[in-house]
Amino acid sequence: MGEVLGKVLVVDDDEVIRQLIAVNLNLEGFEVVTATDGQDCLEQVLDVMPDVITLDVMMPFLDGWTTAQRLRTEEATSHIKVVLITARAQDDDKIRGWGIGVDAYLTKPFDPAELIQVVRELAAGAKE
């Protein structure tokens, strides 16, 4: 196996989607850790210190908006690249995401190849 391209924390409350994203990124050479919701993400992030976080928006306990906001306001996590992955495709949702400072916004259903490309670019940028 070649060099690890980066570490990704995959956050989604839907196990099927979480595993789909994890498997696709794993096959590309990323080290993948998963979390089941925003609270789980925030509890793991400092231990994992990922290059990129893929973050579902609609989750129980702590949604993706709030999670992304908290990641951005904490000095220890503010540099981590965040990709929102959501079924919410309205312009105002995208504007809200960009306003929080996310690095990319993909809508479900997403193309796994597009997700891999976005994560690859963000991870490469995180290492520079």
C-alpha cells in the first residue's frame, strides 16, 4: 500500500452512507475514522486530528451546521477542511454553509468520484 493521502473524519448518522463514504475514501488511500453525529465528531476530532471532515447536515443531537460552526470557532480545529454533504440543496442552505466557512458543499445523492476529488484537493491543501 502506498502513502496515506490524509486522514478523514466521516460524520453521518446514516450507517449506509457513512460506510459508502468511508469505503470509497479508504480505497483511494485515505485513513478514515467515522462518527455517528456532530457530538461524536466533536468528541473525536482532537484525538483524530483529521485533514478533512465530511459532515452531514441533518443529524440528531447536533446537526452539521452547529458542528461546523463549533469546529470553526475553536482554535485547535479551525484549520481543518470541512465538506458539508447534505440533501439540502437550496441556495440559502449553501449560503449558510459558506457563511460558516466550510470548504466545500456537496448535495446528496453525491457522485463518489466527485467526493473523492474534493477530499483529495482539500487534503493536499491541508498538508501544504
